[in-house]
Amino acid sequence: MKKNKKYVIILITTISIIAISFSVYAFFTSEKDENNSIEKNKALSEIQYLESKFLNIFNSLNNIQYENYRIYSNKISEKNNKESQSNSSSNEESSSQENNKDESSIENTQESSPQDNDNLYKYNLELEGVLTNKQNINWDYIKNEIELIYESLPTITLDLYKINLNKKDILEFNSQFDLLAEEVNNENKENALSQLSELYMYLPKFLENTNTDNCYKKIIKTKAFILQAYSILDSGDWNKISSIIDNAINIFNDLIGTEDKNKTKQYSINKCFIMLNELKNSTNQKNKEIFLIKYRNLLEEISNI
């Protein structure tokens, strides 16, 4: 009897030890999984930040705007100077003040800035389409974007390491970014586009170990090829551009029918697939402006999926 009691005690003790060990293991495993999930979500946000910045730079190099209109302001005079001139010619103004009272009131309403009491501004609403845009590249804006990315790059690099990405890819990405900065500093559009395209190609690799769905990964891969084609547009090599767009179509084709439960999303996917093929067809016309119009519309639509 005592022997059986001893076996029971040993059995209960063994079971208790196993249960406690399992609970401790489960606790630490769960905590580790939670930490990994947080790290992957953080890395995803940073990759999306890079993607957004790269797109801004891509579009700035050809003055591509998603909006068809933009408001421009020009300072037309300083208030103090105007008051001085007004005092020196008060007699002349007084004779015509009443005749122009209503007109002046309207003009000041349109041209004054409520946020700047010292100056008067004139605001113009101007067309910003591909065919109507005649502006030069704003290199100062692009250089500022590069500096902003540099500020975040050390943190991004550390976070990419934490999700066990290929270290060689991360190091090459940082070196590639230095090359982009150099070309932007030299204000070399063609080389800057080339370096930017190479950089964007790393983003699909970085997404592999993040908490994101397959649809988003396919979209980024598709955009990488669209932007690669866009980057060599000035070369006039339409056969190569067409071939690159084919790669984008092949990748995006995998998304057709995958979002049937989400009809709005599937509609956008189907629409983008048609627009991709239209972009491919535009290479037959060998017209840069037509390509850029279709590129702009496609990028705007595909970014909303």
C-alpha cells in the first residue's frame, strides 16, 4: 500500500513538473511570437514609408502630379511698401477711392493671405497635366527628400535586421541609396532614375518576412517593374520598355480572381490589369507623353488597391 502511494506521489509530481514546464514554454513562446509580430509590423511600416518616398522622387523627376490642378502663390507686393506708396499719393487715391471701392474689396479678398499680414499674394489655379506641365525639375525638393530618408535609414536598417532578412541585401540597399544621393546631388536625372529603380527592386525582397498579405506583395512587385520601365523612358528603348511591362503583367495576372469576396478590391484589380495592358500598348506608339499619362493614371489606381 505504501509502495503504491509512493508511485502515485511520483506520478503526480512528474505530471506537475511537465505541466509547469509546458506552461512556462508556452508563455515564453507566445511572448516571443508577439515580439516577432511587433517587429515585423514595424518593419512593414518602414518599408511602406520608403516606398512612398521613392514614388515621390520618381514622380518629381518628371513633374508627375496625380492632381490635374495646382494652386500657385506669388508675392506681388509688401504691405509696408504699399502703405508708404499709399500715403505719398493719398490725394490721387482719395479722388478715385469711392469709384473703386467695391472692386478693391474684391481684389483684396482674393489676393490677401490671412496667414501673412505683411505681404500680399496672388493665387493662380494652373493646369498640372502631363501635356500641360512645362516646369523644370525641383531638385531642391528631391534633395530634401533624400536627406529625410537618411535620417530614418539607421533605424530602418536595424529593424530590417531584426526580421531576419538577408544581411547582404540590406547592406547593398544602403550602398545603392548612397549612389542615388550622389546622382541627385549631381542633378543627373537619367542616372538618378536608374539608381532609384534598383533601390525599389529591394522592397519586394524586404516584404517577404513581414506581416502583409500576398496581394500587397504582388502589387509592390508589379510596381517595381512599372517603375523600372519608367526609369528608362528617356532612353527611347521601347522594345525593352515593352518587355519590362510584360513582366509586370505576368505578376499582376496572379491577382485576377483572388479577391472575389471583396468586390470593390477585385474591381480595382481588374481595372488595373486593363490599364497595365494599355500601358503596354502605348509602347507601340513610342510616345513618351502618352506613356506618362497612362503611367500616372495606373500608379494612382494601383496605389489605392
